[in-house]
Amino acid sequence: MGLPFPEKRQNVEELEVWTDQRFASRRYAQNRRFKEIHLRTTTPMKKKYENVKKVKRKAQKGSKLGEFRAPSQHTNFTSRKATNVSKSQKGVFRSHSKWTLMNVSWPKVAPQLRAKPLSTRITQMMLQEEPEISSRYKLLDDEIGSEYLSPYAIKQQISRISSKFPNTNITIDVIGRTVEYNDIVLMRISEMNDLQRHFRAEDDKYADEAPQKKIVFIVHGLTVMGISSIRCLSHDKEFTKLLSYYLTHLDNFDIFLIPLANPDGFTVSQHKNIWNKNVSPQNACPGVNVDRNFDVAWNSSNIISSCSQHYPGTSPFSEAESRAIRDVFHKYGHKIVAYMHVHAGSFEPSIYKGEAVLYPRGFSEAQSDDDKYIDLKGEIDEVMRNASFKTVSVSVDTLHNWYGRIFGSSVDYASTIYGIPFSLELVMQLYDIYVYDTGEHYEESALSEIWKRVIDVIFTNIWKHIHEPDP
């Protein structure tokens, strides 16, 4: 209902009064409607808030903690649900799943913890991968597949493998070429250089360079019998894993490594089961056993035919492979503290000879009592007894007791001619890759459970030997 329009419009004052009354009644009606809407919307929320306060007071009476958490987006606060909360959950509200639990009281909650409807739209940012967590060495077991080390592209493969160790300084050099013109590659590995200056407190001087470390020189596959069946010596993925075992000791030593010391023989061994030489041309049959071609008690007699797998060549260092190793000794012999030749122990997995760590000498049955090798044998036996298996052991013996009388080996050359304190030959047993009855990979277990322990013991003994004073 409105006010009647005045009959006499000539009276201006009466018209103004009528207009004020009409608009006042309209404002009153609007305010009343707004108040009713406000009461309908705020009263339920007020009741909910009062119910929550009741629950809070009850929880504070029953527990001294009084911990409250913000509601999740699917929580519906009604008086019925609030009053039916169990004793263990009274006054406790769950926060949004994206945020951690916070001791906040409802309804005074941080804005980011309040329940909000989530959009189902997928954005481009959601599809982006999380950044990789940086570590000292990148993970080695996440590779898809594994391929042979190729003598024709060994430098490129080693460069790709080196990228998996970002915190190491790896230099790749070609130190020789074979008769098939394959590269003989040397990896010189050290820790990343510290660019900070070092302060010497004792003489009050600054030193720009730290003392140089000793070198451990490692050669893989100078003899190639069965090397294609030893995956850590012939496949890039397993080789990377073996390399990581060496690099854990970079804080004590620099490492020189030749991954394929006989690349020509490695290629032939993939097609011929019984092959242990390179492919250099000879009178009757091609090939020389490179590990019998060093100038230490070299067999000068011509009894051995060139068709034999033990043929030592026409003269010492007649082969490019042995000359490349000799040049490394000649250039870095004053810094080399250990030499290790790593190879397979038989031609196929059906021939079991076991794992072995061999030391000089091979050309003489008379052995000098060397305490460091006796101590090494005791510690390897001890670490194998503490392993998770009891049936596998590692033999620690001389070259002569293992092979019989041999001449011109690289281990004897390093020990006798250059006086390298530790000269060792690591012989790896061949295992089948897949064992169907148990589902266990014996070769992978041998690498991680046997040779990882042996390598750690050898490096630890070398470190103790060069730092302990002589009695």
C-alpha cells in the first residue's frame, strides 16, 4: 500500500511531504526484507558455530591437548555430525590434504587451510615432471636395457658413462691404437677440484694446491677369455655399476682405468668361445697373448706355437696393447701405488674355478714373505665370512699357485720392474645370467655382494699400508 497522491498539486510543500513519506516507507520495506534474508543465512551458521564451541569445550575438559585442525573440503559441519563425534576424535578436525596439520582453532583458520572446491581442469604445469634430486652420483639402476661396449666407439660410450658422475673430474685420452685401428682409451679420474684456497695454520701460509694423491691403475680385459659373459666388463650398465665401486674411494686416490685393454680380442671373443689373444698377424696363426708380452722373465724360447692361446709374441712389448700400459707405468710410475688387472677366470660358466685375488710372482715358485698380502688375505676371508652367504669364498693366492709357471705377466712387470707396492690380478668367475629355478641373478649378486666387498677391502688396505709407519 502506498500513500494517496495529493489532489492539489499547486501546494508544493504538501507534495514534498508526500514524496518524503513515500520513499521512507519504501526504504523501511527494503530494510525489513534485507534483515529477513540476513537472519535466514546467519542463524544456521551461528548455530553451527555454537555447536562447534560446545564440542571444543567438551574436548578441552576431556583432554589437555585441545588440538584442533581445519576441516577438509568434504567435511559437512552439522549439529548431528558434530555431536556424534567419538571420544578419540572430539574437537579434532582434519586439514586439507595438501597442508600439514596445524594447531589452529575453528573457525579462526588460516585462509590457505579453509575448504575450497578444487578444479578438475588439468593445466600444463600439472603435467611437468618434478625436478630430479641431486646427489653425488646419479642413480645407476634406472637404465632401460644394456648394450655391449663397442671397440669401434669406446671413447663415445665412455664419455656418455662419465656423464653419470657429475661430481668427478674424468679425462678420456687415447693412449694407443691396435692393428685394427681401434682406440685404447685411458680414463683419468679424480675428485672435482676445490677452487677455494687452503690455509696452513702451522706455517701461516696459503697453499693453492692440495698434495697430489697416489694413483690406482686398473686394467680391464687384457686377456679376453670369457669376457663377453662378464657383464660388468662388457656391458655399459653393469660397467657403470662397477665403476661406481671404484669411485667411492676417490677421496683417497686418483684412479686410472683402461676399460678395454684388448679391443681387437674383445671383438673376436664375442664370436669365438675359446680366444685369449689379440689379432696381430703372426707366422702360422694370428694373435698374441698380451698378458704374456711384458718384459719380465719373458719366455724367449720358441717352443710355444703362435696357434696357442698362450703365445707371448716375437719379443717383449711387440704389441700395441702392452706398449700402451708400459707407457703409463713409465710416465706415472712414481705416483702409482697399486696395479690391478681384472678379467674373467674361464671360457664359459660351466667351468667353475671360483673368484680369486692373485699376487706376484708367476715366474718363480719361491715366494718372498710379504706381510701386506697375508694381511689382505685375512681381511678378505673375514669380510666374506660376514657376508649374507656362506658357500662362496675368494681365493687369495700367488700367480704361480693358480696358473702354474707363467712368464711376462703384467702383474709381475708392475711389481718387479717398477716396484708397485700392490700388484694384483682380480679373477672373476662366470655365472649364468638367469637362473630359472630360483629366479636369482648370480652374476649380479656376485658383483654387488662379492666384488664390492673385495674392492673396498683392497682399497682400504692400500690406504692403511701407505700411511702406517714402518716398524
